[in-house]
Amino acid sequence: MVLSLLVGCAGPAGQPAIPAPQAKASATASARSEPSAVPTVRQGRPARSQRVEFVPQRITLPGRAGAEVQPAETVDGVLEVPENVQHVGWWDGSAYAGEAFGSTVIAGHVDSATGGVGVFARLLRTKIGDVITVEGDSHRLRYRVTSVQTVAKQALATDSQAFEQTGDHRLVLITCTGTFRRDQGGYSSNLVVVAKPLGLAR
Amino acid sequence: MKSKFGARWIKVALVATATLGLAAVSLPASYAADNAEFYVVQGLPGKNLEVAVDGKTVAKNVKTAAVAGPFKIKAGSRKVTFSDGGDVLVDRMFSVKAGSSWDAVVHLPASTGDDPVVTVFRNDLATVPKGKASLVVAHTASVPPADIRVDGKVLFENIANGESLKLTVPVGTYEVAIVPTGEKKPVILGPVALTVKGGAVNRVYAVGDPEKKTMNVAVHVLPTGSSGSGKPSKVDTGTGGQATGQGSDLTPLSGELVKLTR
């Protein structure tokens, strides 16, 4: 049996040695049972064009306004952005910066009752063509703003594509804008800034 | 336009591989914590392989493009032997650390005529964001460096025999074609309709030789679990009112929708 031959020749001592039907095969197998004679496997490696994808840890807006980016979770349908208005939140279900598809969503306070004006208030003056830099894990990717829109709050998830994970990669920045309604504790709308990557992440 | 090799459609259903109809023989389970595991990806056209680890047969009749395993092996240096009908085609020493997972691909070399090659790729089993898949494409075929076009765009560029590239992609079905680096034709393989599975690493190996019309893909899906939270329905990011009027040119509150150019 072929199987027995292989086991007998290459297996550990104590296994029954079955005479080889062909002297040549036996000699080959014996030579190969010397570990030093057997070459090692080839290690597969990433191609040089491997795309860099990273979790955003810092964002820089025009005018050098910068903020730390922390992962933000959706709890009961609400994206829980950092309470510190100088920090912003990366929705942990959105794309990593540099992915081929989908939006990388970063949201932050425009202001808060306790913390004052937030870093993302700078978005209110953002214009098409502005450059925004996202960094993390020693990587960086620059994006150019392609649209600035106001969306009624209740329409953000349903009618905007802010959270879509298909289509070409883009950066989506979200804060609040519109009419502030103190009795309702917030603004009427969301400001949505969309930016496209300038090349690949490095 | 018809390519040199025929642009045929191959439906590739990414089913969890398990042991694909193989008489897999498990090694003793006494190794416990110092085990590693590996899968065999059979990239040799027209061969039915028998796989042995340190002389012990672990799988028989492994057909072209099949994935066999997982095979538990003790950490350390192991000898893996691939044979067909009693003839040893190739054997290699393989060093593994405890807890690691590997794909060992036995495949054709870049240029025809040389001996089969065994290339090992470590499986990254880190969780994938919800609704997404990790897609790894590896070049283990007898063709020069190639580009891999996904839905008509080059997403994996200039990948040579023995190399792989990884992308995170939304769950879905993609049209994948392999072409020579920098060219659109001849199409070496595909387009193939590839459905990637979410919460998993989907490893796709191009195998075979276009000159002999034996190009094929071997697919290995390993579940990883998902991370990240669901889509928000609301973003509340202003409770103070201090920023009112800070915008110099606020867009009108018409409920105008965000339009994303794709």
C-alpha cells in the first residue's frame, strides 16, 4: 500500500517498516526523512501595494484646529460622541481611514451646555476644497471637502448617505447646526461635511 | 471582448470550507495549548493529493482547488509532505508557534517546469467590522505579476507569485478578474462572481496555469466574528447653543439631503 509505505518510511520509530516495492522510491523517502535535507516552506508576504487602513486617532481641520478622535458606539440608535467637546468620535461601525469602500464617520459637538463651544464648530465655516487630515497608528490620509450640507436631524440616517458603507471611500464629518431650541435641548439639524481621499493612506 | 483564455463566469460560492469531503485524519488531541493549526490549499491542477505531517497521513484525495483541514499540529518544526499516487511531489519543513493558524498552499511556481512550491500564509483572525468582510487575494498561480480588478477597478495592484493583499470590503458580490500588471487583457482569470461572507476572512487563491487552461480559484473562509456598533439613527452634538451664528454661510434649513458622488 502506498499509504503504508509513506508512513513506514517517514514516520517515527516503532512503526512497522513495510518493504518498498520500488527501490528508488524507498531511497528518496529515506533521504527526505533527514530533517536537515528538507527545505523550509516559503513564507507568503504582502505585496508592496498593500493598502493601508487605520482607525482614526486625530483629525486636523483647516486653520489647524485639531482634535483627538475616540471610538464612538451607537447606543439605542444614538451615536455616543465624547462628552469632552474638544474631542470627537469615530463611529466604530464605519470604515477605517483608507479603506477602498464606505464612509469613515467622525462626529463631534458643536457645543455643549457644560463644555462651551466644541472643536467641530469649525466645521460651520468649512468650504468645498478645504483639506482635512486624519491620522492614526503612525499613518495619515488627507481628504478634500466635496460637499457641505445641512440635513434635518430626523432625515440624517434615513435620507442622507452619511452612514453608507458601500461606494467609494470618503470621510463624513457630522456636527449640529440650524436653530437652537433650548426647550428641546438641541439643534434642529445636522451639518454633514463630505470629503474625498487625496490618494492612498501612508 | 473575448479574452485569450475565455472570459468565463465561474460562480464561486463561499461556503464555510470545513473538510471538503476529505478523509481527514485528526492527530492525537493530547497537544492541547501548544498546538497550532493549518489548512491545506490544493493549488496543483490535476492532482489528488495525500498530505502527511511528520510522516503521518492527515488527508487523502485532496482535489484541485479544495481546502482541507484544520489540522492541529504541535508547535515547532514539522515536516509536511504532499504526494500523489505514492509519489512525493514536494515536502517542506514548517515552523509554527503555538496558537497560530496557517494556510499552507501547495501550488505551481511562477514559471512552468519548476517543482511545486509550498507557500504558507498566516491567517489573521482579528474581528471584522459589522457588515464587512476581510478579503485576502493571493497569487499562487503560474503567471507573472498581476493586477486584480474588482468591479472594473484595480484594487490589488502588481501582485507576484507568493504575495497576497488584504482589503476590508462591505459584504456583497464582486466581479473579480486577474489581468497582467498594468493591462486590461488578456484576462488571466475571470471575471468571477465572488460573494464575500461577513464577519470572516475570505481568502482567495488564484491557482493553475493559463497556458494549460487550468486557472482556478481556491477559496477559504474563516469566521472571525464582527466588531463595531450598528448604524446610528441620530447624532446629537449640540446642547449649549453657544455656537449659534458661528457659521458664516450656513446652508439653508430646507432639509436638503446629502448627495454623495460615487
